[in-house]
Amino acid sequence: MQASNSTHLRQSGAHPTASAEPVSAQTHAQPRLAIRALAVLAVLGILGLSLVNLTVFPRPWFDEGSHLHVPKTLVKFGVYADYSSEGFRYYGPSIGIGPTVMLPVAAAVRLLGIGLMQARLVMVAYLLVAIAAMFGLARAIGGARMAWLAGAILVGSQAINLLEWGRQMVGEVPALAFLALGWLAWLKAEQATRARTLVLAGVSFGLAAVTKSQTALILVPTLFVAWLANLIFYRRLPQRHFLIPLIITVACFGAWQVISLAFLGPGTLAENLDLLRQFSSGAAFVFSPKLIAQSTKNLLGFDVFAGWLAPILVYGLTISLRRSADGQRWGNLMIFVMGGLVWYVFASISWLRYAFAPLAMVTLVAARLIDDLWARFDPRPRAWWAALQRGDFRAAIAPATLAVFALMSLAPLGLTARQIIDPPEPSAQQVADYLNANVSREALIETWEPELGFLTDHRYHFPPHVLLDTAVRNVWLDGPAPAERYDFTAESPDYVVVGAFAEYTGMYPLEKLAGRFQLIASFGAYDVYAIASASASP
């Protein structure tokens, strides 16, 4: 009987063991192939959304425009400063973001020419590094599935707005890139026997602090509190695991402050310190009951992770209470998150952008929560439908979680993609083209739209930097209007360009424009006025 069966198997070309292996390999190969295809599509999609219509969306605006002045001034005049018609201005946008952004952008515009595309390509590079670093951090702390979930939430979240901030010259996304790289090195240092991984983590943290000073405001206390938590509660890691990154972070940030005071200002150390104090005051320590209520409302609103921020934070704090390696890793992360959000609520103006870094890190906790729920309940439609029919209503958690995930990531990502693919009119460039064609380079143009100072080489006069703090307090704290402290007519401008920021802050009241200036052109939010006795001429 055995011989007969053996003969039959040989004649049919089958083998007792060979038949199972190809089927198993094929079964496992199909999901792997699907995952790889999905990964390729995700990468291509991110590249497309990072580069398409790069100079048009988002529109150039006040913050980006003022930052762009520094690399342009550095390339044209060799001075690390802002520039207005009266000369160089120090400690304005040159301290808004650090040299980690300013110098690469200056190198790009020096090599490729002064232009918005050149500057924004540098920012896209930082954007891609930030996404990759956050993906790697999520994978290191929670595995591959959690990494994909965290990546989708990070890129799509309306509260974080990563693609919009990452496509323009502001400091949030570059700082996040350094922060994530530092955190990833900090995690790896738990298994490293040498201190150089901790040094790498400290340098990355230091670069994040230099890039965006608000990051230092959260990160330095985080490292200190994490050290205390290890001493008192977790008791797992040697003290150097916290002290080396903390010391290096403080040293990097302090060194940049010293360099700024000693070499980047026009006067003595004391005079430069006084200038720095004037220009760095503003929205960091406000403590307004009205804004505290508004900030809390912002965080609990639907725009922030589909209204799930509170349960996400509770979950994060819960898993942090475990005295284990995993618990301490999440505990360190939650110290950063909670510290940043507490500062945002109690000390900052209620602009959600100021919660960018902690909310970006919350994506890891949100992904862990969703991953945990999916691991407990079978997410396949047939499985949860069958469970519901049996009366097991806990199975509804899986599809409900999937719906929340879509609301906090995929739906807002679709809206952002639509804005990128179908952007608004390039009104800033239209104004620049108009000025290049119709206004002499010798004419004086008064404006509070600094993006124009980057897009053209006209002679501009901008309101003093100290008025920015006045404008912030006027808008957010009902303080005096900046126009009450600044008379633009004293500069005797030939033209005045009123754009979105000047309109928002009321810098150029119509009653002061009327009679002396006449409207000669409009492009979107920009109105170009010429002095009544003059006419635009090529």
C-alpha cells in the first residue's frame, strides 16, 4: 500500500513536503507584496505633496517673509541680519529661527539664485527628514504597525498641519526633525555601552533648541524632570543617560546665545543684550485668563485628533506608570508632551502653532492607543460583524477606532492635498511682478509684508521689529494698536503696500492713507497705494 501511494505521488509529480512550502510562501508573500506596494505609494504620495506647487502653497506671509530676509541679506551683504531702507536690523527674524535653517537656505540661494523655490526646497528636505525620523522613532518604540499609524496621523493631522508648515521657511518642522533624531538616539543609548550615542542625542537635542527656541523651553525641563523621575520612580537607567543630553543641550543653546550677543549685533555685549531683550519679548509668557480658556478650548476641539486628545493623554499617562523599560520610554515622552501643552495653555498666546512640537509627539501616543485597541479586537469586518451578532458589543471598538483614525488623519490629509493641488492665486508674486514692471528701484515702498522684500530688490521700509510685540498684544490681549505708536508718513514713502498682515494688525489706517495716497493696483489681499502727487512709472 505504501509503495502504491509512493508510486502515485511520484507519477503525479508531488512531494509530501514540497507541496506545503510553496503554498505557505505564496500565502505570506501576498501580504508582504501588498505592504511594500502601500509603502511605495505612501512615499510617492508624500514626495508629491511636498513638492507640487511649492512656491504657491502656502502663500508667502509675514513670518516666512521676515525669515527669508536673513539669508538674502547674508548672501548680498555678508551680514547675518534683517534689512530695511535705513540699514541693517539685528535680533529680529535672525533670532526667530536658528542658523540650522538660515545657513542652508543662504547656501541654496547663493548657489541657485535668490528665489522662493530655492529656499523652500531646503525646507522640504527638512520635512522629509522629520517624517522619516518620526517614523523610525515610532517603530523603535512600538513596532512597524504603530509606525505606519503614527506616520499617517503626523502627516494628516489638522492640528499639526505638517505639510503646510513644512513647505515654508519657518522653524517648527526642522526643529522636529532634530528632536526626533535626538530622541531616537536617546532610545538606542539604553542598549549602548559607550557614551557617544548619548552625545549624539544631546547634539541633536541642542540643534533642535537652537533651531526653535520654544523647543528649548520644553526640552530642557523635560530632560531634567525625566532625570528626577528616573531617580525617584523608575530607577532603571544610570544618571548619565539624562545628564549628558541635558548638559549638551544647554551648552548648544547657550553657545548660540553667546555667539548672537558677541558677534551678530552692532554694539557691545551689554547693548546687544538690551536689543535682544526688546526683540525677544512677546508671546512666550503671557498668563492671560482669557487666553488660557481659549487654549484649553482649542486643545479639546474636534480639530485636535478628532476630539480625542484627552483620552489619548490619559492613556499615555497610564502606560507611563509601569516601572519597566517600556513604561519609562513612554513616561519620558509624556513628560515632554505634558510640559509643552501646559506651557501652551498657561503661558502662550492661544495660537495652536505654539503647541506644534508636543502635538507632533502626541501622534506616537495616539498610534499606540489605536494599535493597542486593534490588537485586542479583531479589526476585520467579518469578525466584528459576527461578534456584534453574538451580542458582543465590545467588537464595535475596532471599526469605531478605524473611523476615528480616518477622521484624525486621512480626512484632513485629503483637504490639505486639495489645497496643494488647487492652490490660491499667487498674489504675492503678482505684486512683485507689478512692482518690478512699474515702480522704480529708487522709490521708497512702505509695507509690513516682508515677503515682498525677498521677492523683489526694491527699497523697502518696514515698521520696527519692536512693534511686532505691540501687534501681538493688540490682537490677543486687547492692547494698544501698533498704528498708535508708529506714523508711517514720517518716512515719506512713495508707495504703501497693504497686505494681509498689515490689514490684520491695522498698521496703515485708511484715514491716514486717504488724501495722501491713491489706490493704483490690487492683487488678492494686497493693495498698492501711490502718493497722490506721484504716478507709477517704469
